[in-house]
Amino acid sequence: MQRHHSPFLLPAIATTALGLGLGLAPSKAAACGGTFCDNTPEPMPVDQRGEDILFVQDGTSVEAHVRVQYTGEAERFAWLVPLQAIPEISVGSDLLFTNLSLASAASWTSARTYECPEDEPGWDSDDGGDFVVNLDVASEPEVVFEDVVGAFEVVVLQGGTAAEVIEFLDANDYAQDADAEPILQTYLDEGFLFAAVKLAAGAEVEEIHPLTFRFLGDEPCVPIRLTRIAAEEDMGIRAYFLSTARWAPSNYEHVVLNPLRYDWSTNSGYVELLSLAVDEAGGQAFVTDYAGSSDSVSIFGLFSASWNEQAFVDVDPITAIDLIAGQGLNTHPMIQALLMQYIPPPDGVSATVFWNEIEAYADQIDLEAWDGAAFASDLSERIIEPGMHALDLLETWPYLTRLHTTMSPAEMTVDPMFHQNPDLPTVDNLRSTPALEHCGGDSVYDVDLEGTSVQVCQEAGTSYPDFSAMPAALRIEQVPAMGAPQVVTDNSEAILAAHALAQADSECASAAEEETGDSGESTSDDGGDDVGDDESGSEPYDLPYDISCGCSSSEGGRNHAPLGVALGLLVLACVRPRRRRG
């Protein structure tokens, strides 16, 4: 299908990676109104740093999708992946990771109302993580797999010593780090293989894409011991699981966050809170951002029946541009890299102008770069086939889990492993806290502590109370393969006592409350076990934390519900394509 050209704009499309790792966010369009336009809605924040990996376990096989990020020179790109078995390797879908993140990233916001309507300012707010692996390898290890996969040259090495692996990598132009040798030897001693990945000759950094590894295995793991060589402090790691039930760490602890430590006035600081809570668990723990139906994941942009690589085989570059627009491929995040390779703009002309007005530059098209058959093959391998597979995964597996942590190099001493537990409840990634602003400017937040409403007073002209003295983790748990989590540390009493002490002198009463003397916390109707009282302003707990600063409510006699995982399924606040399960 050919279409007449009209002026249109091509914004930057997700071309810059952020480190040797995962978690690439889609670039935003500078403007939109033409054929090459990225107008995908972004209803909630997308993580822009850290490592993203998706696991799918089907019987005795594991499929691991890894999103690779990198900024730097193409010839310096190198990546080493420890594997449990000889894999099948293919191109993964970048958009799948984007859509997974949009559906499951934690979004904690406050819903503000005003006692005095004239105070309403039209308030709006938003809420505000690398698989970095440097290489060393080569000589005596056996090459058991060798292929070009998308933009990458990939070899899988088995056996040998760490020194021999390093020798191989050096001889074959893989960038590496001398500090990796002892870690490589540890993996070799444990029977691991290594997949060595580098950009193929002539490939540019913009062509980097996710990779999918399929291999025999029964327990997914993230090989972060190599990552620590080049990792930064508090590097984010997000592990997704598509399955039939919820997943949890098997050799790391699980943490439930303390929502009182979150800044509900600015709806920011979630990752910082998570990082503090993980540190309280010894630095090796995960938080569940989301666990529930995979129907929450949009299929937008993953695949279209109109995509047809064969249509490009015998056409010229101008017609190819028409076909790309006609098939709706123009907004795909991987199309720009292919266009730069096969229809590059001439010197002095921006890619935006060139592709949108290609007929005006017909005499400057690089016909030697254009190869319709090769373009069709790459289009199929890098966009169409990964998109079809991503769609198939979402159709097949009804349950999505997103686990999230941050780790510093000193903490990356044990590879996290995971297992499924069908007895765990769902976890909603969307959390809203009611906030009432009184006529005088004071604000009261009704923070849900898993069934109990705990009021937080923020006096006019001040910041959200400083609760840094209380724990960031509500609970630290170990999660077995069956049954309920086993509580290692329960900080609920310490949190409530610290809250009461910190807010003892706060005054956030409305005019009506000042007249009646009625103020304080509300209590949920659910009942449940008492987890702490603060009667008469006394301090009933021997707290392991310094609570000399902070801010909380003075009211006592609370009846607290059991502290369990919040329930609920994700509902996106926008219209997006959804799947129907038959």
C-alpha cells in the first residue's frame, strides 16, 4: 500500500540506552502531527534506570527476556550472561518491557480535597535500577553456540578456566574487566556457561535491543555477582514473571513497605523508601510492586496484523517509507535503527526532515545502503517475530508479578533466585491516600496501614512530617513455595508508636473541629488484632529506633486490623487495547 507524502515530524524514538543493562524508557515526542510520530500515551511513570528481566517458566524450561541498555561507543559494548544450560537465543520485544512497566510500576498518589472550595488550585501531581556485566573470557572454553542474533554477535562458552575465558574474550575483541576473573571462576565451578554478546560489525548503539534466552532449568535467577563489577550504588533491579500465580524470592527476603514514610504531599520518593526498606533487610530483599492479572498489560504497539515484511523485498526506499507508515510501523521504537542502517539521511540533513520529506531528497538517497530483502529479514527478526511472541506470552500466561529492589555492589554477593507460591494474595500497584486541606492550610492524610487509617498532620507552611526515625519496612518476610509468608521482623508496633510520639504536638483541626474539640485518627470498621496502643500520650514500646524527631497524631485507643498484603487488581486510567481471554 502506498500513500502520498505530507509534511510530518519524526521525534527521537528510544535510541539511547542507559548503561550496560535494562530498563529503557520510550522517548517522548517533541511534537506530533505527521506519519513518523510517537504518540503512545504514558499514563504513569516509566522506570528509566536499572535492570529489567522477564522470566517465563514453562515446565522444565525457563525463558528469560533481558533488556539491554548502554551509552558509549559501539566497539566498547560487551555483555556476559551466566546461563544454567545451552540456550536458544532470539530477539526480544522492547515494547513488551515498556508495557509491563506501565502496567505494574508502583504509583502512590494522594487524592486531595479542600474544606474551603476557594482554596482549590486545580492541584495535580505525579509519583515519582542495570544488568551491568563487564567481560572476561577465552581460549580453552568450548564454543557451543555461535550466531548473529539481531544486532548482536553471540557465542556461548562452556568449560575452561576463568583465565581461558578471559583470553577468549580478549582475542575476539570483547571488552572486559580484569576484576571479573574470580567471579567468573566461581560461576564456572558451579557449572554455569557464559553467553558473550557484542554488537555485530557495523551495528550502532541505536540498534541495541532486548535478547531472549530459552534453556532447561527449574529455578530462575538473576546472576548479579558479575554485575557488581560496574554497578553503581543502589542500582535498581526489576524482575517480571508471567505465570499462573504469584512469584517471590526464594533465597532473598521479601519486604512490605511502611506507607507512613512515603511523602504523600509531593507523591514522590517511592524508590528511596524501597531502598531504605531493603537495606533494613540486609540489602538482599525484594518488594512486590504488583501481583495480579496480566490483562492489565496493554498490547498497544506489540504486534499488528498489517505488518508484512515481504512487502519490502522488491521496493525502492521511497516506497519503503510509504509502506512503513502504511503498516503503522513508524512509531515502533526499533524502526529508527533500521532506517538509519538501510535509508540513512545524507550529510547535513536531519533524519526527521529526510524521512518525512524523502521525495524531495530523491537524488541524495544512498541506494547502496538499501537492500529490500535484508531490510525485510531484519524487520521480521527484530520487530515482527518478537512482537508476535510477546503477544503470545500475554495471551498464554494470566498472571503478572513485578518484584523490585535496589542493590549496591557490596550487596551483590548472592544471585537472587525465585519460586512460585500460589497461596499469596494479589498486590495492587496503584495506591491512593485521601488528603483533606483545611481552610487554614493544614492538611490531614488518611494513610492506610493495611486496614487501619492512620492520620498524618501537615501543618500549614510546613513540609510533610519527617518520619525518618521510624522503620521504612513494615514487615520483613521469608516466602516459602507454599503457604503464607513467614514474618522475620514486624515493625508495626514501632511504627505506630513512633507516629504517635512524632505527631503529639501537631494541630491540624478545622474550624468545626476547633469548636467541638473533635480531632484525631479514624479507625477502619474491619476490626482485627491490636498491634499497638498509645493511650494518654505514653510510650508503651521499647523501640529499637531513635524517635526523637518526626511528626504524628496524638490520638489513642486504636483498634488495628491484621497487617496483610493489600488486595486489588490494576486498572489503568486511560483507554488502552485489552485482551479478552476465551
